[in-house]
Amino acid sequence: MSAVLKGAAADLPSLLPMREGDLDEVMAIESVIYTHPWTRGNFGDSLRAGYECRTLRLGKALLGYFVLMAAAGEAHLLNLSIAGAYQRNGHGSALLHEAAALARGLGARSLFLEVRPSNRGAQALYTRFGFRRIAVRRGYYPAHSGREDALVLTLPLA
Ligand SMILES: CC(C)(COP(=O)(O)OP(=O)(O)OC[C@H]1O[C@@H](n2cnc3c(N)ncnc32)[C@H](O)[C@@H]1OP(=O)(O)O)[C@@H](O)C(=O)NCCC(=O)NCCS
């Protein structure tokens, strides 16, 4: 675990398992930062499916969270989110680092994710982290008018 996430001191964020009891706060963030947010059911299903779901907290404040699915030597980052008030402070990078380390520890050789072409901020984060684009899924996401493609990105973990 990276120094920033050890949470040993009161002013350092802690990485914690996401629980059902976190979902009110998770949804409060999710519904604000996405045009097409996940539903509470999506998070509940992820928890019940045993996906790796984590929250990042500073004291009681929920800064962000991720959902990672790892199986058969691959990992998929299904959700990575930082609350609006806490963005651009390195927390997204820290969560990404933790997700990649977790995936590697679970035996994944590659980490995959999808991102909207319109989401320039997230793309900047992923490119800086070393992800590269491998495919485009046409019309993958719902959008305000019709559908939006998904860029498929991957990061080698070996
Ligand atoms: C994308 C997201 C997770 C990034 O989290 P974050 O904590 O703000 O990211 P960081 O502070 O670690 O950013 C690291 C670097 O990524 C790039 N970056 C991050 N957000 C950016 C933005 N909005 N615009 C441009 N570059 C951005 C920058 O290079 C940044 O470094 P800098 O701040 O020194 O310039 C966060 O903005 C978010 O939750 N957005 C809404 C949900 C979302 O889009 N999730 C991803 C779906 S695929």
C-alpha cells in the first residue's frame, strides 16, 4: 500500500473495503459527478458478486471509491470516482495505483478499463499513468443524444 493510503495519521486518507452502509454516500457522489451514474443496484450487485470495492476516506469524509473485477489473469476497473470537491489533489492517481497493485496481487497481468472520448480529464489521468488505447466499442455508453463510444484502455501489470 502506498504511503498516502496508509491512513496511519489522521490527515492521511485510508483505503477501506466498501460496505453496503457506504452506499448512501457513494450514491451522493456518483449522482453528481456522472451524467449517467451507476445505480445503487450496480454497487450492491458488485459487492454481492465479490468484486474488489474500496472507499477512500479522510476521517469521516468519503473522498472517492473504485470497483475492480479480477478473474482469469485479467482485471477490469469498472468504476473510479473522486468527489468533485476533492478532485485534482492526487486522490484519483492514488486510487488507480492501489487498484493496479490489488489487480497485480490477484494475479492479473493486464488492467482494462473503458472511458468516454468526451472525458478528457480521466483520459489525461490514464495516459499519464501508462494506459494505452487498444480498441473502441461503438455506441457503448448512453449519452444525452443517442450513444457515445467507449475507448478501451489497458495497462500491463507484469
Ligand atoms: C477522473 C478522476 C477519477 C480523476 O481523479 P483526480 O483525483 O481528480 O485525479 P488526480 O488529481 O490524481 O489527477 C492526476 C492527473 O490526471 C490529469 N487529470 C485529472 N483530472 C483532469 C482534468 N479534469 N482535466 C485534465 N487533466 C486531468 C492531470 O494530469 C492530473 O495531474 P495535475 O492535477 O497535476 O495536472 C476524477 O476527476 C473523477 O472522479 N471524475 C468523475 C468520474 C470519472 O470521470 N471517472 C472516470 C470514469 S472512466
